[in-house]
Amino acid sequence: MKIIVCGAGEVGANIAKQLVYEDNDVTIIDDSESRLRSLNKTLDLKSICGKIILPEILEKAGANEADIIIAVSEEDESNILCCQLANYIFNIPTKVARIKESGFLNPKYFDNLFVKNKIDLDAIISPELEVAKAIIRQLNTPGAFDSFYLGDKVARIIGMSIEESCPIVNTPLRMLPGIFSGLEVKILSIFRDNEIIIPTGKVEIYPGDDIYICIKNKDLLRALRVFGIKSQENRKVVIVGAGNVGFNIIKIIERDYPEISCKIIDNNLEKTKSVSSKLSNQNTILYGDALDTAILKEAGVSGAEAIISVTDDDETNIFSSLLAKDLGCKRSMAIVSNENYRRLSKKLTLDVLINPGNITTSAVLQYVRRGKVREVHDFGNDRGEIMEIEILPTTKFSDKKISDLTMPKGVVIGGVVRNNELILTDENTILQVKDKLIIFSIPSSIKDIEKYSEVNIEFF
């Protein structure tokens, strides 16, 4: 597949890396030669230095033959215009644009603006909104470092770190059904010492493991209790940073979780004044430095359920979280973009590290995958990903018993959502058309899974 990525910042670089890894023909455009040189040192791709809004630059990048264009520069206007040129001049079939500005995303204007014959985009990715949604999901999953829905919110995937106190440590997985006592849980993957462990009946879970499980969404709290995690009752949250991510978090909380009260800290006086006028009465914004313990105490971190640090500065996010934990805050959540810092997460005792690059990459990948891929959740750092695939007629999954499938190495079928119910599969499960299939795959097997989900030409 021929793909053009416009913008070689963190988001564009992450997307390009994943697409190259999956053997796509990738060209990346950016006006920074140094960024492009850095990418060319490690990735087998074509790079074009120039402005993404110039037709001759797009033509030089091979727009006449491209299947997809992904515009993820830092400028919304450039991304929109780039996709418009791709549509009207080069007739590129699939156009994906990154849009950060909330004004563009306002439903009052959005539905009349981003439609066919106006601004014709196939997908709009708002990293800040996607990150805010991910944080809210994790906020409502105490004890988990990752949490997301699949199968129209019927299934829940939870990532959690196993502590010494977990009741099922050193227990072979084949014995878990008896321990769970009727609770259905499927372990999809185990990460141990930077190694992916594929779960089998003989495998045991050890303290320090990071695991991903698949459960029915309605069983969330019960499943957490089985793993020794208690739900939080205190619904007070401190947010550091009132930028796009922080503001999106506030708006989601005000809309969907009125029982949560928030204190927001920001060191930009004009921004605090602007945001203050948009807050409901239950929430307050404070002007000050989140690395000042006096400000953190004023915000009430000692009695807070969580501190959520979402500034543009990794160090501020890390150290404000550590200070809050030291003052008695129960849980820390922080955006950390620097991979070297993320490696230290357990040593720093940070509870949840949010990688905005992975979240955005996952949102984009579902538009690139062949077959009927509905959702993609990429874990980054070559740890694999979880996909949701709708089974269509003539695919290799259709009407097959799982034991009859020749699955590639490092693939775990977690379950299927059928008739609005999650079925946790075993080798005797027969996959049916319209099932929403939940799969974990190591990186090297993703292309093979794509082939299984491809629809034969006679289907059309």
C-alpha cells in the first residue's frame, strides 16, 4: 500500500515507523531536513523536504499513485488544506487529517463543514481528544494502567501490573477458572522483563508482570476485585495543565461524571482566566506552578483520588505527579512522551503513563489495515497490539472452528462479540459472519492476521 505521511513530528514519526514495519510503501513530507535525516537513519522510507500544502511537493511524493494520505503536522489548517489538495487534484482514495483546535470540532459547525463536497475527509483524528478519552477510561478503572472498550462497549480490555499482593500470583493459568468462580476472564498477553509471554495453561503470573485481560464490561469491578484491586470511592481529581488535553478532560467529566469534582492548575494566567469562564460550578482553576507543594496542597491533592498531569512538559508531568503522591494522592496519571522516561515508570512509582503517540497511532492504523478492522490498539515498543476485526463472508475466519485455523506464532484469540454478548473463545468455538473478533498479535504476525481478515474480490 502506498501511503503519504505529512508531518514528521512525534505523531508522524510514530505512524511512519509502524507503517514501514508492516511493509507499506511510505513517503513522509516535512519542511525540517533534520527531522527527515533522523528518520532516514532508522527507517526504510522516502522523504521529501517541503511544505505539505504545495501541490508540487505532494506530486513529488507520489500523490498520483497514493492509496492513503495522513496529514498530521502541527498546523490544523495545513492538514485540512493538504487533504483537500489530495482529494481534488490527486484523487487519493483515503484522507486522514489530524485536527487539534476544538473550534473545528464543535458539533455546531463540524456537521456542516466536514462533509462531502465541502471539506471531504475520510477520518479526523484529534490526538488531544483521543488522549483525554483514554485518560477518562483509565480514571474509571482503578489499579489499571490501560483500559479500553471493544465490540461496541460490550468487551473491556484492561492492562494491569501484578503486585506481590495479587491473589493469583504463582498460579498456573489453567487453574484460574476455578479461582474465578464463574467469572469469565481471558488473559491475552503477559509482558515480563521486556519480553512478550504468550499465555498457556502452564504459564504462571509473577509479581512485576504487566498483563492484558479481556472481560465483559459489566464484570469490570468484580474482575478488579479478583486481582486484588479495590474501587475508589473518593471522586476528587486534580488536573495539571489547562491546554487542549486538560480542557477536553474537564468537558468530558462535566458532561458524563457530575459526581467528580476537579481542581485544575496552570501557570499561564491568560489561559486560567479563559478556562475559568467555561467551567461549571463544581470545578475550580488555580493559577500557579504545579511543582510548588503549596499550590498542590491548595488544590487538595492529599485527599484526591488522582492527579492527572497533562502539560506539554514531561518533567513537569512526572515531578508534579511524584510530589502529589508524596503528599498523599492515591493515584498518579501523567502524559510522558519521552521513551527513556517511560522505561523508568516502575522505578518512579508512577501509576499510569500515557503515551500520546501510541494513542494517535492506534487511531490512524484502523484506517490503514486491510480487511474489516474496526479498532486497533498499538502498545508501542514492539509489544504488539490488540485488534477488533469484523468477520465478513469469504474471509479466512468465516465459519471456521478455531482449532482448524492455522494461526501465526504469537497470536491469541481473546473472544468474539456476537448478538451484543462477549463469548470468550476456546479451540471448539466456531467463528461466524458478523462476529467482532478480538485478537492480540505480536508485531511480526500482524501482516498475517491482515491476510486472514481480507475479503476476497467475489464478495464485492
